[in-house]
Amino acid sequence: MKMSLQALIFDVDGTLADTERDGHRVAFNQAFADAGLDWHWDVATYGKLLAVTGGKERMKYYVEQFRPDYQKPADFEEMVVALHAAKTDHYTALMQEARIPLRPGVERLLREAREAGLRLAIATTTTPANVSALLASTLGQEGESWFEVIGAGDIVPAKKPAPDIYDYVLGQMKLGPSACIAFEDSENGILSSRGAGLQTVVTVNDYTRDHDFTGATIVLDTLGEPDLPSTVLQGGGINGNTYVNLAVLHRLYASA
């Protein structure tokens, strides 16, 4: 007999909030300018760079694929680490200005889950500092404590689409994948969550709308709100509901 749903595990960038275009991209460009680099990631370029997970990895990919003219200094690896640290500082400052809200339905669903006693966790490739900044700016200083485990950054060597970050979170929670639902927004994300054996709810954004979400339990535009209906893009409907709540999740979980 199938066990009951016990935990929800969330990706961060693009899933909890639309942080990529107006958060991370802007912070990267600020760090590049501070360092005197002529690198600038416009919206379209950043969309292409999102094929690579991890900020340090993304910068290396940019140099390799977009800037063959750039002469790497001898300390290029150290430079990338320093740029990434500077970018994180800029991103944290943006978050402190509360410029980026949570996506529709996210806070509502988190509160419902907490009230119902479901366990919450995060599985992301972004840095712990970025996660803390987002949660504090949107949920308040206690927001981070809502999540039992926060798997983030370089805590595992292989980033998404590898399943390692989800395997780490499941191990910390001492749960099997069949007890959980993951929330993702991208193809790399669902490859990671499904690779760890997790049912996955996908909410797309402008950067990921055309990704391949094979294996998703359901794909929607957002989780929705009572006054802002969500649209199902792939998978079964949500049985007359206009937004994703715990009742919908329990039905999706039971039917998968």
C-alpha cells in the first residue's frame, strides 16, 4: 500500500520566485562592471546561459561559448570564485530591497503545508546566501526556519541535472522519494528530481516554457491563487480546482 505524502521539496530560482532575469542576471552584470570586465548578459543571452546550472559554471561556459576572444588570466579559476562572491553580494542587496516577490501561490501553499504538518525542504544549485536572502525578503526573518533541510550550492559536487542535491535532501530527511513531491521550473530541474525518483510539479516561467518536461506529474503556468487561476499545460487536470492547494497535491500524489 502506498504511503501518504509527507514532504514537499522546492527548487528556488524560477520556482519560488522569478529570480533569474531580474535578480541573478542583474547581479552578475553589476559584478562584471565592478571588475572592469566588458561582459554583459542581456535577457536573451542569459536565457541561453541557463542551460548550465551553477553560477561559477555559467561564467566559465560563457567564456568558452560566447567570448572566444577573451584571454583568460593565469588566476582565472580564482577570478571566477571572486566574481561569484561579488555577484552574491549584489544579489543579496537586491533581495533586501524586496524587489522580487514569490510566485503566485507559493506562500499560500507553504503556509497550508506547515499548518497540515507536512515537512518542507529546498533543493537548489544557488548558494545558501541567495536562498537566505530570498526567504528573508519574502517570508520574513523566520522564513528560513520553515524548511527542515536546505540543500544548496556546492554541498554536492554534481549539480542539476544530476540528482545529487535531491538525494542529499532525502538523506538528510531520512525519507524515500515516494514520500515526497518536488517542485521545479526547468528541464534540468526535472531531470534532477525525476532522477532521484520524485514526483514533480512544474511551474514554467518565460525562460523555461518550451523545455521538455517528460515525466512531470503536472505542468502549470503557476500554482495559482483563488483570484488568479492557474493553467494546466501538461498532464491531468486539477479536478475542478482553479489553483494548486494541498487537496490537489494529495490527489496528484495518490494518482501517480
